[in-house]
Amino acid sequence: MVEGYCVVCKKEGGKTKRAMKNPVIEKTSRGGFIAKGICSNCGKTKMCAMMSKDAAEKAIKSGEAKKGY
């Protein structure tokens, strides 16, 4: 499960780290990996999470996220 921080849910007083819906892993301009998706709780906020190369490849291989690069 790919998780990120939701700022909208944080304002409501709940946990800020949530699972992402439809995460896509992309490469940054500096060669790092970032997961982008939508908050599974509120369903309206775009979320991002920085990932290591190993975690990104593991999420793609297991089918949790799609490869976007």
C-alpha cells in the first residue's frame, strides 16, 4: 500500500497519512522517485510521497502502483 500525507484530512483533525487511490510512480528531474495519487479518505485531494528506488520498484512489481516513467 502506497501512503502519503493529505492536507485536507489533517485540517479535519484526523490522521494525515493515508493510502492513495490509483498511485502512479514517476521520476523527478533529479532522478528520485515520487508517488502521486488521490486521497482514499476524502477523495478530492491530490497526494504525493517521495520514495526510495527499492520501495518504488517493489510497489510497481507487486501491482500496488503503476509505472509512470
